[in-house]
Amino acid sequence: MNAALNAPAVLRGALVTLVIATPAVLIIGALGDTDDGTDQSNWVYLAFVLVVLAYLVGGWVAAHRAAEGPLFNGGIAPGVAFVVVQAIAWIVSGDGISLVAAIFNSLLAASIGVVGAGFASMRGTLADGGGEPTG
């Protein structure tokens, strides 16, 4: 399975994910839960959509760059980016991390990345004549 790992593709996908997701994570941190019990801003929902988009695009970029194992590389890239963001958030906040939530969210990031990788792996199937339309 290590033969399918394309480190430059995963790195590029993770960096793209971080570039898109970091501002969104900062928005979520600033406008999210408040200590005084007031309602959070609705901008948090837009930021969440940006995070999902970041995972999709990061998976697409990694899969597009990987000649072998596009789905594997597309799932790894957003997972790596999530681990980096989670580690930074843990260091900055000093709070504990819920292990169950961290595992679930990293699997969610990887799963969304695989969907993006699926889009990338569909490239050229009809244009090259290698596939036929379905449906």
C-alpha cells in the first residue's frame, strides 16, 4: 500500500486544504460558541461549507497529482490537513481534545477527500474514449 502513496501529491493536497480551511476555521473559532450563552453568528454555517469544500478540493488536487492510487492519496491529504489544524488548535487553546471527536472528524475529512478524489479520477474517461456514458 505504501507504493501507492505519492508524498508530493498528498503534500500539495494538504496545503490546498489548509489554505482554504484555515480562514474558515478562524471564523468558526471567532464566531462560534460564546461564553455568555448568546446565539452564535450564522456566518459559522458558511465557514463550515468552506471547510467541506476545502476537503473536497484537497482530495481532488491530491488525486489529480497521483498517477497511482488516486482515491488513497485523495483521502490522505485532507486527513493530514485535519491533523495539522487539530494540533494547532490544541496547542493554542490548551484545552483537551475529545479522542472520539478527533477520530470521527479525521475520518470525515478523509471521506470527503475521497469524494473529491473520485471527481478527479473521472477525468478524461469520456474525452479519451475510454469510457461510455452511463444512465
